[in-house]
Amino acid sequence: MSISHSAVRPVTLRRISTSLVVGVASTALATGAAAQDADPDEAEDLGVIEYTGRTADVNPYATEGAPYRAERSADVRNTRPLDELPQNITVLTENQIDDSGYTDLARILDAQPGITVGTGENGNAFGDRYIIRGQEARSDVFVDGLRDPGMTTRESFVVEQIEISRGPSSTFGGRGTAGGAINMITKAASSDYSFFDGTVGVGSDRYVRLTGDYNFAVSDTFAIRANGLYAYTNIPDRDPSDRRRTGAAVSATWAPSEAFDITLDYYLLRAIDNPDLGDYLTGSVANGEERVPVETPAYAQDEDFQESDVDTFTGRINWQLADNVSLSNRTRYGTSDNGYVVTGARAGTTNADDPNGVYSTITFSTHQGWQDVDYFANQANLLVESEMLGGENDLIVGVEYTDHQVVNGIYTASDGGSINGAATGAFNCTTGSSTVLNNYCGIGPDGQPVANINNLLQRDFVRGTWDSDWHVETFSAYIMDTIDLTEDLTVFAGVRWDTFDYRLLTQNTGTLAVTEYAYSDDFWNGHVGVTYDLSDHAMIYASFSTAADINGGESDVGASAGYGGLQTIGGTFRGGAPERSVNWELGTKLDLFDERFLLTAAIFQTTKSDVFESQGTGYDTAGTGNTGRNRVRGFELGLAGNITDAWSLQGGLTVLDTEVLRSSDALNAAQLALGATNVGKALANTADFQFSVQSRYQLTDDFAFGVAVKHKSERYGGQPDTAAPFVQFADGTFEYSNTVPSYTVADLFAEYRFNNKLSLRVNVNNVFDETYYLTVYRSGTFLYRGDARQAVATLNLRF
């Protein structure tokens, strides 16, 4: 499609709030003086002030006059604008993210259709976990095109835009990416001019968020940019559960000529949370009872924590070797130290020997683990632009090397009761067959939370030994070509080869016996797409793409075969062929309303074959090999941009039909006797209907308001890549065991600009204070809550 590709400002000058910490204070002082030297009139011409013009002027990926629409992907391998790509890619712009009021990646993505969040293995609380188009994607998060390994907490304070690629993407991303991938684009320094952006936010639930973004143009060829963050909030209606973030990012860019530039970045994040695991499901489907959520009081223990310490160093080189040849290189070394000790709640009943008799209550479980991540990555892309067959030809030749190591371990946690050798006074109830106080109960005989519910367990913990050491070294090579065969017909084709060395050490934390698993393999993937312009404002496309994942590909679960960990068959490790995903997709993209609004629609079918299936609990290595197969069919609608000068929209809907096509049916004997089978059942953790829209209306030059609505239909908890747990009845019917109820949540926001340097935005998220749930563990013993209503006022400063 034809679209105006007018000159735009560097990516680093997009308005995005980042943070204010002591570590960047000295930079702030230096930048303040430089900012005063900038010409205010020139700044306004550049779009730094006006909301509706600023994004287009300072963001090379944006569409002019449409703050919610990105024009391009930041991945250099996507050489054409988004509306010309034979793939469905959703891009969340900085302006859209700011208006939403969400700051953590998990909450930003949960508001997008086609994505659900999930729990980790055994309540693993390391960090973010996502499911895209019904497929596991927790290891398919990238930062500036490089995989970000491990399970960490991810923040948006240094993000320029977030790109969600939908459908198998191994040609771009390598192993995994069966449902798609998430790519976070970060900021870098610019020598164009100096500026300062900052925010001060306060709100309900003790919310405080301070951010700052300082760009210091030292000269025409050298610039430094510093970003920082401090944020704290109680989790709404779950006090004393809270979230605390401290972060910083420093970027330095040197461009001695128009043909060459080098950028060095450092990123730091310290996330310290005290979450609980939410509510739980009660009732027995097998007994004909409805399985329903039980709301619990806030029960997080004072000693609980979930922490992520992230440090990454990145070097970027861009070199224009000739008029039509350019080279880009990205190198990164990173570490992250993650750990958690958290509490879950479940239904309990005291017995007749309890001092207060028999009553219903809640008892507690402990979930813990630590994870150390160490990784190195280098990616080089050579772009050759030419004319072939009378049209543009963009040839990419690339190589990538990654070395990822993830060590997981345990904490030894002890409570204050006699079970750990301490005095029995900490116990407050009698359960099971005991005749003396033997447990901790969070609900008293009066049906109310006990007075010391958040200090009941009086937990002590120490970091224990490791239980798995995961190490994968990969070399990849790929070639991609986009060629215009005619003025209206364009073809994209790409192929990628990956070869890897895999090693996993597991350690019995009791006996300290170590087992080693190791193997090497390689695989190919491909992607072909065709686009045809129906007019200057409409196109259709068809695409075919593949993905592959390996035995033991998930780094956080060691040898838990049911969650992507390494699998053995009959007690013997045999490697195993990669899981294979194949996607067929047909779509259309329409540029509407003066090419400021992009409407996309696609139908697709993804079939995943040779799926590794586990046996038993899924928490050991036992499996049946490549015995599974599943399919996801769906329809996606996306919208982003401006309908009028004043009205901006971003959102879409997704309809999915998931089905297990083949399974080893590792079910219990009683269910098998009734004819139970996984075949024909829906995949776990996937909503079949999802919808979201965020709308902003610029009522006057100074005042804007908006609303956002998100909806997810019910979904069923369970292990990845297989049927959700169900109960088979004698009459041939069945019912899923653990259902997450559907929900609809609405948010409101408004912004008022006092002058060119000062504005105020107010967000009220979950305005109707709905109790809703994001996901459930496969047993139903914890049900993650979405945030309750929270109101926040944010003062935005721009100089």
C-alpha cells in the first residue's frame, strides 16, 4: 500500500516516562542546564509539546497524527511498514501504554486480546508467564530483538514500544515461539537536542511513582541519556501485599559520521514484591458440585517476598557500508537473580479436638525457589537493498550466537510451629487426625480473619542448594528476502537454521545426587508470505510459517516434563525430535481515515505436532515422547490509530478454537475405564473469546479523556500443550475441573495540559471494582486475582 514515509525524529526522542533515582541525580543536574539552551519554539515545532503531533515527530516507528498507531517495527529484519507485512503484529506505542495506566509488562499484555497469563510450575512465582494463541510463550520474550531468558519481572519504564508477533515465528526468534513472540524496544541516547521528561504519580493504596528521562546532547556526534525509576504501591485491596520497583538505564551514543554510530547501554532493575497467590476453587466436579472461587482475606506473610535483580549491558553498531548495504550488530551480556518465598491459601476444616470445635477455615502452603540467569548474545544482520524485476528487493543475511545458563534452586523455609522444632504456641488450630494444635488457620471460628493473619507463620528461610542447572548454547544463520514482483504483488521468504548444545544437571536436594543429561541437535524453520495491494489503502496477504521447540526447552523447570522440562521415556533419556508448529494464515490490512488508522483481520490455523507429553504428575522426567498433537484455529481483528484528529483507538478481538488431536492419554485407570480421552478437549489456559479497546478523545487542545474495556471468556487451568484437566462421567459427558470465570473490566483516564511544560493525567483502573481472575493453577489451589480499583494522578513535566 502507498503511505507517506515522511522524515521523522530519532527513536530515542519519543516521550516516555522513566525514573528518578539517586544514581542519576548527577546526570539530571548536568542535563538541566543543557535543556535550558534548547529553543522552546524549536522544541514545539518538533512536536515535543502537542500530544497529537509529538509521537510522529520524535518516533521513527510512528504514524503522524496517530499516537496509538505505529508505522514500523523496530526489528531491522521487518524491512517494510507494518501495513505491508504478511504477518499479524500488534504494536503498543508509548502513548497508548502511558494512557492505560499499566506499568508492568504482565498487566500491559493481559489487556491485549489473544494473550492470557498463567501460573508457573507448582505455583512458580519467578515472574511473567504468557500464552499467545493457545501456546506457551514464557521463554519467548525479547528485548531489542534478543531473547531475554529466565523468569523475571519486567517493567516498562525504559520501553519505547512493545511488539507482539502472532503465530509461529522461529524464522525470526529461533526455538520456541510456537504462538508468537514479545519484543520490548528500549530507548537510546540522541545527539539531536537535550530534553527532560519526568513524572510524579500518587494514588490510592499508597501508590507513588517517580520517573525521569534526561537526554544530554553533548555535541553533534555524542549524547548521553539517563533514565530512572522509583515506584511503590500496595496491591489494591490486598494490603500488606505490595510491589516496589527501583530502576535505572544509561545510554551513550557516538556517531562520528552519518554512516556509522555505536551505542552502549546499561539497564538495572530491582523489583521487590510481597504478593500472595490469591483465592482458590472449591467444590468437586466429580461429585456433581459446581467449582467456584472462594474469596480470601489478604494473607501474605510479613516475611514473604518475590525479587528480581536484573543487570544487562548492550552494545549496538549500525554501519552504512554503501548506499544500499548496511550492517547492524547487537551484543548483550546480562544477569538476573530471582527468588521468592510466597504463601498460598486453601480450604481447611478443624476437627473435634480443636479448642473451638469444628469450623471451616483456610490453611496455608509455602512456595519457594530461586533462579540465577547468566547469558550472552550476539546478532548481526546485513541488509542489501536493490531493484530486481523492476521492484524493491530487501535481502537480509543474519547470524546469531547465544549462550544461556539458568540455575534454579530452593529455599529452606521453616515456620514457627513445632513441626520445625520451635514452640507450639504459633499453632492456632487442630486439623486432620491430630489431637493437639498442629496447624495455622487464617479464619477463626467466628468466620473472620484471625487478628495476626499476616504474621501467623513467623517464617524463617535460608537460601538452599541448587536443583537444576540448565545450559543451552546456540548458533543460528538465516536469510530473508522481500521482493516486489509487480507494483501490487510482494513476496517475503525466509529460512533459518539453528544448531544447539544442550546440557541439564539435576540434583536431588536431599541426597545431593547429581544426574547429567546432554545432547546436540539442529533444525530448520521457514516463513513465506505474499501480499497483494487491492488499492492504495487495502491489501490482502497469505502466509505460511513454522516453529520448533526442543526437549527440555524451558529453563525454569529442570526435569518437570509436564511443564516444558526435560523428558525421559521408560527411565531412559532419548533426546527426541523437536516439537513442530505449522501455521497457515490469510488476512487483510486496511489504511483508513487519511492513512492514520490501521484495521487488520486474519484467520489462521496452527497445528503443533510431536508434542512432548508427560506421565504421572508432570513433576518428574517421565513422559511418552513426541506423542501429542494439537490445533488452534482462530480469527483476529485489530485496530490502531485515529478515526478523526481528536479520536484515537487501539484494541481488537480474538476468537480461538483449540483442540487436542492426538494424545497418549496418560489418565488414571478409573477415567480410562469410562472412555476418557484428551482428544477433542480444549487446550488449557486459553480463552476462546477475548476483546479489548482503548479509546482517547481530545476534546480541546488542553483536555482529553478516555476509556478502556477488556474482556476474557472463561478458560481452564492445566499444563501447557495438552487438554485442561476434566472429569469424565459414566453417561459419556465430561466437565473441566478448574474453570477461571470470564470477566469484563473497565478503566477511565483523563488528561489536562496546563501549559507546554506541565500536564496532569488521572487514571482509575478497574473503575467498577470487579473481582476477577487472571489464571488458575491446575489443581485449583490458587487463583490469581486481577488488581482491584486503583486511582492515580500523574503530573507530567517536560523541558
